[in-house]
Amino acid sequence: MSEKISRRGFMKGSTKAGLAFYLINKFSLRSNAQEIQRPIVITSGGRSGLEANEAAWEVLSRGGSALDAVEKGANVVELDPENTSVGYGGIPNEEGVVELDASIMCGKTRNAGSVGGLRNIKTPSSAARLVMERSDHIMLVGEGALKFAKAHGFKEEDLLTERARKIWLRWKENLSPNDDWFPPEDNKYEIERPQGTINVLAVDTYGNIAGITTTSGLGFKIPGRVGDSPIIGAGLYVDNEVGAAGATGRGEEVIKICGSYQVVENMRNGMTPQQACEDVCRRIIKWHNGKVNFSDKFVAVNKDGLTGCAQVRGRKGARGPSYTVFDKRGNETYYGVTIITY
Ligand code: ASP
């Protein structure tokens, strides 16, 4: 199968066989068959992904660094009160308190920084960057992370928006018929565990690579729970010699398999980003003997700007997992591969 077909190039000049391939697989693989695509920024998708790309591209297109680009991109999403899975406006823990996880990694130096369970700071990825650049540590959590951020001038702010509070309250009221919290009479709330995260990965004009993963984590988590996002090698991994990868979805599974590190290692060993993401999804499935009731998703970009995306599980008939790509051809959403459908 040819993975060297960019969607635009492909849609323009498709053969019948090519079209069949496209329809059967319902995803597009995008690459740089002949040319190196640099600079480039990719995210794990959605409207927020396109917005993050815009901000990151602003930096990349004027020759800025991948590190500055991913931070700018991630900040846009973190500051968006409408996004309930990242930064300000994120869904809180079981006690109604927003706790954020974020990591950053620089492919050139292979240095990294992260924060876990950080409260009251709207842009945890910027705090993570300061851990990387202004401390001799990689990861700070909880109270220590907050103190460190405040020492660097971050303002403490309430991160719980009205929207997130209402979602949390409905969850709490619906938890048990045996407690004293009553749901409202018109209650149409379906209890679903909100999740979501954004990965922002970039390769700049000079071939330097950087990435950020930022999230409010699993909705209604036990206070203090830290997911994969701030764990280097799990939610994020970057190496200038190879590329970058990020994960979203059920963090516990990603931690156990060192997911993003494994995607990068797969690329180091010769896989395309697409093959590398699919391989790690398959490993997760194998560890569960083919039975999974959760999903994880990986996005990856290699140093030449070839991209890939796969998820463990998704609805039958739905498009594959989305991811967004901004390079000199524009800012677009693409769809990767779902391994198990239900
Ligand atoms: N991976 C995140 C976590 O486990 C959540 C998500 O991406 O939905 O905290």
C-alpha cells in the first residue's frame, strides 16, 4: 500500500485503484513523497487543533522555533473556556477542583519539563516549559508545581467555569440513588466520563522538533490522579533524530506501554509515522487479548514532516481519529486509522 500520497495530491489526480483504496480505508495519509515538509505543526485534532495550528504556524512561518510554536499553540487551547478538556474550563476532579497535567519536550536537547495535578494556573504547558528551562528537574506536581509557577510570576486563578461546574454537578447528583444529592427533575444527563487532551507537535525550518501534551485529564478523577500527559515517554516523546509522538485517551494504558516513546522508537526502527502509531495501538489491544472497552490515540510526525495517526477503538462507520496539520499547503483536518470498531 502506498503511504506516499498526500490527500490533496491524491484527490487531485486519483486513479480508480487509488480511489478504492481511499474509500475502503476511509482515511488519508499525508506525506512528503519527494519533498521534506518543513516547517510543519500537527495536533491531535478538532476545532481546537486547527486553532492551535494557526497560532503555532504564526511562529513557524516567520522562522521561529518549534518550541515557541508548540507553546503558542497549546496556550490558545488552554486559555479557551469552551474547551472542557484542557486548561481553563477543564472538567474538574471528583471534588470539583480542576487539576491540570502538561509536558513539553525539546528534540534538540532532549530536555523535558512537566507538571502534574497543577491547580489554579491557566497555562500549564508554559509552567512545564519553565520546569524544563529554569530548573534542574523534569517533573513537578501539586503544591510544589504551583509554588514554582507562582515564583515565576504566574497568577493564581479559578479554573472552574460555570459550564464545567454544571457538568460536574450533574455527575455528582447522578452518582448514586443512595446519597443525598438529587438530580433535577428534567434530568437528561447521560453519565459519560469526559476525556480529552491536546498534543501539539512541530518541526521548524531548521529541523528542530518539539512537542507539548496538555490536559485537564480524566473527568471526575480522584484528586491527585496523574495521567499519561505529563509523563515523558507516555503522553509525549520527541527526538530530533527521529520525530515526535503524542497520546490522548485512557492514560493508564498509555503509561503502561510507554506509548509515545514506543511510537518514536518504531519510527527510529524504520516504520512510517502511520505504521508506528498503528503498531502501538495493536500492542495495547494484544495486551488485552483483543478486548478493549477504552480507546487511546496516537499522533506522530517524523523529522521530514511525514505524519500519522491511529486509535485503538472507535465507532463503526465513523471517520477515523482526526488530527490537524498545518504546513505550507494550509491548515487541514485529516483522519487516521481505527484498529477496532464497535
Ligand atoms: N490521556 C488523558 C489522561 O489520561 C486523557 C485524555 O486524553 O482524554 O489524563
